[in-house]
Amino acid sequence: MPFLFDAAQFNLILKIAILVFLILYIIFSIIVLTQVRLMNNILKQSFASTVLAAIALGNLILALSLFLTALVIL
């Protein structure tokens, strides 16, 4: 029974899939950051707004760095 993909083709497809999912996660992180900023404009809580905005921004920075690291490694 012949295989559909050899090892090199499977690795290429897997790498492309990982990069696509990381791009989707970056888009999700941008949406989360936007929603946190909109929520902060409505609630006007000083400390909680700052902490949530920092966490959302940190999430976006980590997602971007993960994508760049995966791009270099893969």
C-alpha cells in the first residue's frame, strides 16, 4: 500500500499548518486587545483597566514572538 505523502512533504505541510495556526492566534490576540481597550473605555476602572490592558498587550507580544521564533526554527 503506497503512502500518500513522504516524510519531506508531510513535514512541509505540518510546518505550514503550524504557521497558519500561529497567524490565527495573532489575529485572535489583536481582537482580544481591541476588546479590552473598548471595555476599559466603558468601565473607567483605573487599576483593573491597566492590568488587563498590560496582560492583553503581553499576550500579543508573546504571540508575535512565538510566530517569529517558529518562522526562524521551522
